[in-house]
Amino acid sequence: GFPRTLRCCLSNTSLVPMAFNLCIPEDGLGEPSICSSVQIFKITHPSWRKGAPGFMKPREFRISPCRGTIRSLGSQDIEVTLCSNSVREYKLELVVDVDGVGKVLALTLTARCIVPPLRVLNPVMAFGHCCLKVPYQEKLTLVNDSDFPGCYCVLPQEHKEKAAAWYSSCEPSGIIEAHSSVEIPITLEAQLLGECNITAELAVFGREGSPLEIHLECVGQGPVVYAYPRNINFGTIQVLQDSSKSLHLSNQSDIPAPFWVEMAGKRSHWRIEPSKGVVPPNSEMSVIVTANLDDTKKFQDKMKLFIENSHTTIISLQAEGTGTTVVTNKPFAPKFDFKPHFSFTPCRYEFKMMNKGQRIHRLFWITEGFSTFQRSTCHPVLSGTKSKDPSQSPRPGSPVFKLRPLMMELRPGQTVEMVLEGCSSTAQEVKERLLCYATVGKEKAKKQIIQVDVTCRFICPAVQISPRAISFHVEKKPSDVLALQYQPLSLKNTCSLPFSIVLDLEQPFLICNVDQQPLPADSKPMMLDVGEELHLCIQFNPADENNLNSWVAERVLRMRFLEHPHEEQISVRGEVCFPNLHLQTKAVDFGCIMNDTEQELCVEMTNCSPIPAQYRWSFQTDSQVNTIRRILTRRILPSSQQMERTPWKQRTIFYKAILCKVTLFLHARKRAFVLPACLLNISTLDWEVAPCSFCIIAIVLRPGRRSLQPVVLVFQELPSTAVEPQSSVRRRGLSQFSEVEHLNVGMKEVFDVLPLWGVLQPGESQLVTFTFFGHANIVARVTALCHVEGGPTYKVVVTGEASCPSYQLDVEEIDWGLQVFNKVLKAEVTLWNTGVVEFTYVVPNSSTGTAANPLPGVPVVMPTTGSIAPGEEQVLKVYYLPGKPRVFCRTFQVQVAHLEPAEIHLKGEGTFPRITMDLPWVL
């Protein structure tokens, strides 16, 4: 397998070119021989075990070049290489064949091929104790004492699956030089426990006979695993609940330790996770031992720990159950939260209770703190549940949460359906504790097995409204056209539950969607999820009222919740502003002024709109509304002396005669807002005279037509003062009986208004002056119109009348007679306003004295001045001190308005007490 090359030269001695062919006829005709450098990579090639035989003898010689042409008188170098695969001696010929001539030359080739004798220094390799399936490596020394190199290979193991150990080499083949040695690594992996002796083969390339044998010895052993603790006591644990402890496995060997676990008892209450696995070499791992008990008693069991290729370990297990084996199919104890729930809506929770234990359970439920439940279940007081906490004392009323059924009996594996309900009429957070007591199996003592803290937060729907108040403001100028107005409205669910809402809003407002389209009247309730926001629009129709007055519409947008009686309200306000004015009054009454005078009254006019208001004044031309007429008066002056001297029967005849001969008209007049006068022709009425007390004569007028009401005219004789007057009662001015004459006078001659036109800015005020010209005995009523451009027309009723003042004094002379001269005399004079116009009076040249201390001979009248309304009277008190014992006669005046003053005469005689004796002067 080690090639050798020799060289020779072939010369052409002729004068022509020579074409030649070289060959070794005795060389093999098979595949080329194998070189050692290639053979070492073919450890599975059959040539390692059987030399290099094949179907045909290999070609061991290689000639280069084997053919060619040599020019005349030229030469060619030839290389002949021998790579022998056989141990033998060679003597062959190299034949030179010339084209056209034949064999012209033969060159003898000789060679000898040998295999060096290699030896193993340690043909027996002891590996000692080997863990199963763990590779162990040792060095094998190969020595070449010859002068030639050699090629070697550790042959692969045959029938490996049945071997007690496996061997291999990471460098199984190679070339060993002459007079050298190599170390070959040998790896051994024990597969069975106990002693193991196997033979490995080392082949030398080209060596005939059996390969070199190497004996491999070892002792196979399994993993060493230590488990602790050997006794696991869980103590007291809750039944039907997993309780876990750790079992530690320590692998103190160099190989992994596969393990598995089995429980000794049937239907064991323990389980191991993982129940099988592998403990890594020289490491530790833990397995979880979990106990799940189904009764409140003591349980014991044993666990078998199997280690592959090692011994088995027994672990003792022990636990005692506590609690209850009654469970629910849904989460319920120890705390149950209904989560947020709307008040007024019952909350309900359905679940099942199952007895997963081995014994029968008799259960009953109570609500802690409520004596009603305790009485209903006949629950005795347990010594273990006594508490001094005042919060544990029974509370009045009934609990919010109610559980049905309250009592039951559960056999092993039996299930019963339970219902928990609650409802609250107020928004609050309710916390109540439900307690379940049971007697288990044949036990007589009752014990608490379940405690549930039930919580529910009853809430009201909460919605974030933006904005809380919606306001529309429209300013209508004369050139503007009213259009629909929109305002956004957003509703956001800020509570922790979804709800459905129904919105209700009255005209002139409408609820629209975000696209400003009105919602249908029969639209379904709108659902709002938690945190969801609904965007709407509110529509306002400013043309809902078709007048020109500024108006305000205030409505309430009501939001009702289907899940709760709570209601939200949003104020919606719409304001439409026209050019509007505010007048201080809509009726200007001048009352009654004196004839041929004029009077002005001012009315404040304010622009109450945010728009400039252009106005103008005019008078309404309707003759039925505007009336201007004159009152014609007649004077009737009956003699007071005749009335005083005439008996009652004669007076009746007198009044009858007057009423029969003269046709009179009764003029009924109202002071405020003068209406057209009501005139009654007395001659068309039935009348009768009836006597009255206090010298009053009443004439009852009964109308002949049913549409008129009876009228009573009362005539009263004026009472006499303490001192009888010496003359008749004085009446001045016009009488109460009048006739009506309509005047052809223009309204502008009676009334006037200034300014006639103008512009008022927003908020600006202006005084409007109304003037009444008091033509003699006139009664006028007109309607003034204030026209606002782009706004309404305002009406102001203007009334007034003019008349002459009329009054009456009850006495014109006061006679005190004989009085003590140093005594203050007193008397009264009554002044009546018998007209329709208020007047003022004055006592000219009044005295500077007082009522308690008047000046002698100077009368004192009080009050000296005043104003008397129509139909009213004023009593003038007169004080006079004679001062001297003599006859006195004095006069004072009372002037009413511009009329001629009236004189009141005072007379009497001042004296003093005197005694007359008839005795002589000189005694």
C-alpha cells in the first residue's frame, strides 16, 4: 500500500519520429491497487480482513506516459510506479511497442513487497468499574520494530446488539512509521451489570491471517440514587384540596438514573408528579407528592420508587383530612362577589352542591347577625361560635341575600341545586356572611363547614353628559332667514355595567344622530357598553313660533334607563331674539286734569334684545277703539231749606215730580282706563222712593228690560253741626248729571308722543314723552302703536279727561252763641270733592297760632292746605279764642284750585261769669 516510483529514458535513434506504447503484460487487469493513505479512511472495507483479493487481479503498476511520439533522434523520460497490495516478489518486463514495427524492447522490473510485523504492548485493557452506557476511554499502544511503515485499523465491533459492552475508537486507523509506536484511543461502554470481557481486533493492511486480538475487561454497574425523606407526614390538610410535599432524588453516579413510582394501595389518595423520569448524573431533582383526601380521617399509604438498574426504595406516606367534602360546581366559598349590580334589580346566582366524601352530610344555612334565620332553622348556640364583638349581635330586619334551600341532606355523590338571590332599593355596598353547619355521618355534634362572605355593590347608572345644559341663541335680524340649529350631545357610560337608555324631548327640539338626522319616533332603546360613548345632536327649530316677539323655550331632555328607575335630566334652552322693546307700561292714564291744561307723562322704553331696534310711533286710526267726546253738564240746585222743611211724604212727591218732568241721564264713569260711558235714560225705568234711616232717601230704579240691572240712587241730607248754620249748604262747580257730545277733534290735537322714531342700541333706554292736551270737559282714549322694524308692534292705551273742579262745604257760618271769653272754641267744617278732578285747597292768611294756644281774635284752621281726591272729603278744624268779653264776628277763606275763595263766617259773644246781688253798694 505504499507506492514506489522509478524512472527511465526512452531514446529515438532513428531519423524519423517514433510512436510508442508501453505496457507490463503480467500486471493485473482489475481495478487500480489501493494506497495506504486511502485505505485508512475505509475502515469497513473487506480488504482489512481478507487482504486485497477481488474478482480480478488489481493493476499495481502505473506508467507515465504509457504512449506518445518521440521525434527523430529525441528521447522521452518514463516513470514507473508500483503500489503493491500483495506480499510477494516481482520480476516482470516493461515492453516497448513501436507503431508499425512491433515489440522492439523489454525492460526487466524486479521488486519485493513485505508487511511489517506490528505488536501491541498492552493486549489486555482493564477498564475497571464502568457505569452502564457510560463511555470510558483507555490508550492502546502499537509498536513497529521494522524498517518499513505499516497501515493498521481497529476493526468495527460485530454483533454489537448482543454484546455485554460496546467498544469503539475515535481514531481507529492510521499509518505507523518504521521503528515507532502509536497510541490508539479505545472507548468502552458497558451494557450489562457485572463483569464483562470482550475481544477487539486490530488489522494490519496486507497481513495475511487473523487480526491482532485485544482483550477488554470491565465491571458494569447501575446508577446510585439516594431518596429523602423516607417518611412523609402531611399532617392535617384540607379535604378535596391538593396538599404537596417534595421528595428529593440525588443521583450520585455518572450516569442518568431513570425512575418510576408506584403506589402500594389501591385507589390511593396520593399522586406523584412526575411519576417517572430521569435523574441527571451527579445531580439532584425533586418530585412532588400530592395528597387529596376525601374524608376527615387519617390516611396512610406507601410509595415504591423504582430506579432502573438499581434497587427499589419504599417511602411511607401519612395525612389526616379536615374541612368538608361538600363542594360547589361554581366558585362560591370563601368569598363570593356579585360584582357591580344595578339597585332595584335582583341579582341571582345558581350553583350546585355535591358531597364528594364517603359519609352522609346534613346541612343547614344561616346568615350571620340575623336572628330571623336562626329561629327559622332552630340553630342552637354553639360554644365555639360565641363572640363578644358587638358586630356579631343580631341585626334588625332581614338579610339582603337569601339562599334556597336552607336545609338539605347530601348522601355520598349526591348533588342539590342552590339559588342565591339579593336585591337592594338603594345604591350601597352590601356585605353579609353565610354560615353552613353540618352533622357528618353518625356524629352528633354540629360543626361549621362552610363560611361565605357575599358581597355586592349595588349601583345606579352613571352617565357622563357633555354638556349638562344645552343652549341655543338665535338673533333674527330683519334680513335674516331662520334655519334649524344643532348642538352636539355626548353620552358616556361611566359606570361598571352596560345599560339601555330611552331619550324623550318635546318640541321645538328634536333628538338627531351624529349626521343630524332625526331619530325615528319608534326607535329602539340605545345600548351603551361600559366606557362606550354615544354622540348625538339636538335640533332646535327657531321658527316654531311665527310671531316677531323674542321667545325662550325651556324643555327637559329626560333620559330613562331600562335597567333602573333612575332618570337623568338635561336642560335644553332655546332663545330666539328679534328686535324687541320693553315698555315700562302698556297703559298711560293721565287721569283727570283741569280744563285747558296739558300734562306730560314719560314712559321708559328699553331695547331688551341684542339687536339694534329701529322704531316709529303712530296712532291707531280705528274709530271704534279711539274715542274723543265732551261731557255737557247741567246744574241742579235744590233748596236745602225746602228739603229741611218738607215732610217725608211731601219730599217723595217732590222727587217724583222732578223725575217725571225732567229726563235725566246717569253717567257712570271709571277712573282707570276710561271705557265708553254707560248712559241710562231714567224716564224708561220703573222707580220707587223708599225711606231710609239717618235721613237718607233712596230711589230704586228698576229697568223695564231684563238686560239692565236695578240702580239705587241715594240722597242723604247733610248732618247739622253742633251749632246750627244760619244759611244753606254751598255747592260750587259742576253737578254729577251730564250729557255726552262727540267731538270732531283729531287725535294729534289731544295726544302727542315724542320722539316719533329712532334707533335703540342693545340695552339702551329712552324716555318716551306722552302729552295730553286737556280740552274743556273732554274724555279721550286712543291706542298708540310702536312699530319695530323686523319686530312686533306694541300697543299703548293712552287715556285722559279734563274737567272743572267741583266741591261742597257743609257750612258757611258758625255761630257759637254765648261763650266764656278765655275758652278756646272748636268747630268743624267738611270740604267734599264732588267733581272728577283732584284739587288742592288752601286757607289764605292763616294764623300763626296753634290749636292749643290760638291768638286772641284770630281763628286757627287746621290743616291749612291739602289735596282731596274725587269723592273724598277733608274735615277742617276751626279753633277760636275770643280773648275779650264782647260780641265778635270773624271770617276766614277756603280757596279751592283756581276758583273764587269761599268765606266761612264765625260769630258769637265772649263773656265771663258774673253775680248780681240786690244789696246796696254802701252798707
